[in-house]
Amino acid sequence: MKALIRLFLVCVVLLTGVAVCHAAPPNIILIMTDDQGYGDLACHGNPIIQTPHLDKLHSESVRFTDFHVSPTCAPTRSALMTGRHEFKNGVTHTILERERLTLNAVTLPQVLTAAGYSTGIFGKWHLGDERDRWPDRRGFQEMFIHGAGGIGQTYPGTCGDAPGNRYFDPVILHNGRFEKTSGYCTDVFFSQALQWIESQRDKPFFAYITPNAPHGPLVVADEWVEPYRGKVPEDVAKFYGMIANIDVNVGKLRARLDELKLTRDTLLIFMTDNGTATGSRVFNAGMRGAKGSAWNGGTRVPAFWCWPGTFAPREVPALTAHLDIFPTLAAVAGATLDDKAARQIEGRSLLPLIKEESSVWPDRFLFTHKGRWPDGADPNAHQHEDCSVHWRNYHLVCQGTGGKKQWSLYDLAADPGEEQNLTDSLPEVVKTMDEAYDAWWQSVRPAMENEGALAKAPKINPFRELYWQQYGGPGPNNVPPGTVEPVSPGVPKQKKAAPKKKAAA
């Protein structure tokens, strides 16, 4: 037992000056769902969706109510892994080689591994599908992932999943080899994570559980969709059904932690990777915008931090972000950051906010940019497209095109729906935030190392090539023998010559 191995008291004062004292560093489980927004939870006021297990987690957690991520998935994952803005990691898109995390970054699992943790990822990586960029080369000891940004996706360049992959019975890359699984993808990822967690009893672990649901295509068994049919549009019913399935898996995970007597030794975090992709027209918690936008609805997401007996449940309204996860978890783990890692981190430890209600949280600027300009374009020509700045209670948003700067300013405390533009009445606030944004852009522009990389990319995705090496060459239309490549992931037809199956518990 790790409690017997680590009997000394861990008192961490890292980056914050605030101590966390516990008999041993906790296990850490970070669950991040894909395309679920702040309003896609009953505990946040959604009148339709049913999320009892996540609601319970919400009530038992420190809840950051003004927590922000990037507008899309790979950028958020990049910032979480490094503690700095995605553009400084070269990540300016979700495809076209621009989703790849720079090899020069120190990652969170590398720091946790050095601190004595076992580390595992289960689900979506989306920071590079080439072998030297896989999670097991970036600090994860256990790797159970699909490729690209979603199961079955394939794009020009290296970003692509195993050919013919689907949400049911997906083929998963497990520690360097593909395995054919049995069951629905979300169930498979949680089941595999639980099996691994049960094997990690001699030292603390970091489990990064990242289902690709409820990202489209909206595929889930009808039993999950039926409770919502007729109440919302069909696509939203499927979206909510995928979230309901996630909710049940979170409940199973927590119940098993109780059975294993790990609950009080485990910090469980739940968050999502961007604003809602599908649910905003039904309920969006009063926010403007959704996934892919610089509006508040594109970046504000749930952030529940539950560590029973150590973190007292309450709401924290401070301006916080995904950049803060790396330094916070390093502090909780008692990790020592070398000079490179310390210089890299732009975020702050959240421990002052978690441990002391009266803690002072200095003002900060948070910068958002959607990225995704055309391949080969000059980024400077798109500096002011779909971007924003958060500062205090203000949100400065620009949706200019063709390089034209068109800021609009909103006071989120008085106008959470971002309806009243204050640029004319508060010119000094606009000036301060605009100057901060320009300085930030100049700081990140030299780090965009993936621009133009698509021209040098291989013709075949690495996952596809590896799959063919393992199971034989491609069949007609570059499809592996015995499989049918779907138009979109869904319930598979019967296949011949299927690889050995790993059953979901």
C-alpha cells in the first residue's frame, strides 16, 4: 500500500506559497469529455438532461465557475499538458499537422512520473499520431488511445485513426499494438481505466480518462437516446444520450473507488475540452457562443475538483483556466519542477483558491484564439479573427475578418449574455486589453512551428500504416481485409478475421 510506503508528511509549497498537507500524495483521476459544454449538465440548470452522478460529483467538489479552456479540442489538450497557451506549443489547429504538440515541451505526465506516479491515458490524445509523439513517448506509461481527433477520423497528413474504426467495438492502440475491443467506446475507455487503476496499488497514479464522446458523429445505443426523444431535436437527443452514458460511467468509477477504499486518497477532476458542440440551442447557461467561438460559451466549461476530506466543497468564481492544471497537480503531487518546466508554465496553482476562501487572486489576462486559419496562410493576417481577452470582469471579443480589428467589449458580471457592447463607453479598458493582446501575439508568433508542415507529411497516416503492418496489407480501397470502412462511425456489421477482442467490463 502506498500509505505504508509513503509514511512521511507531504507539505508542498510550490508556485503558490500555500501548503497541502496529506499523509501521501493522492491518486489523480482527470476526466475530460469531448464537446460537452457548461450547460450540458443538470446541475448547471439544464432542464432536460439527466446527469445524477455528475450532479453528485458537483455537490461534493470545489467548483470553478469561471474556468476557461480553448475553443477546440487539440489546443485545450496541449495547454493542459504543458501549462502554457497552445500556440506556444505549435498547436494552431486540430488537423493538417498543426495539432501536433512540440517535442520541446515538458509534459504533465513526465513531471508526475518523476515524482513517483504511475501514469495512464485512456481515450483521446489528439496531440500527434506519429510514433515519436505518442503519449508513451510523452510521459504516459500506459497508453490506450484512438487516433486523430475522433474514432474513425482521417485527414491529410499524419492525423488519422485506424481504418474503418467505429464507436462500437473500436480498434484501440494499446501500448504500441492494436486491440479489437467489444462494446461502446465510452464504456471501453472507462473499463480499461478501471482495470489499470485496480492494478496500481503500490504507488500513486495519474489516470487521464478522455472519451471522444459526445463528439460527433452522434452515435450511441437507442436506450440512451429514448429518454430525450420528442423533448429536443433528434441530434440533441443523441448528444444528451451520449452524455447520459458518460454520467453512468462516472458513477461506476466512483463506486469502484469506494469499493477499493481509494476515494479519500484520490483527487477526481471533471472538465470538458471546449464549449458545447450540439446543445447550445436547447440550453447554454445564458451564455453566447459555443464550440469554436471566442465568446464565453466557446471557452467556459465545468471544472469539478473532488478530494474528500481534503478539499471542502464550494464555488470559486475566480478567473481560472486549463493553464492552471499543470502547476496545481505538480503541487498536489509534491513534484519538483526543473528550470525548463518552471519557465514553461504560464498558469498558476489553484491551491490558494481551493484551500483558502480569502486568498488573494491577482488580476490576469487570458487570451483566446480559435486558430484554424487556412493551411499555408500567414498567421499575422488572421491575428484578429475569432479571438478574445478576459481581464477582471471584462471580455474583449474580436470577430474581424481579413485582418481587420473589430473589438467589442462586455462586462460579464452585468451582462453574462454578452449583448451590450461597451467599447464606446469604456475606451481605456479597450486600450489596456488591446495592448495586452498585441504583446501576447508577438510572444506566441515565433513558436508556431507546425505552420506549413503539411507539405512534408507522409501520404499514409501512421495509424493506418501500423494497422496494416499488424493485420496485413490493405484490401480494396485501402481498407484492411475483413472490414468495412463506414461513412461515419456507427454500429458495425459483422466482420471476418477480426483481431482478438478485449471485452469491456
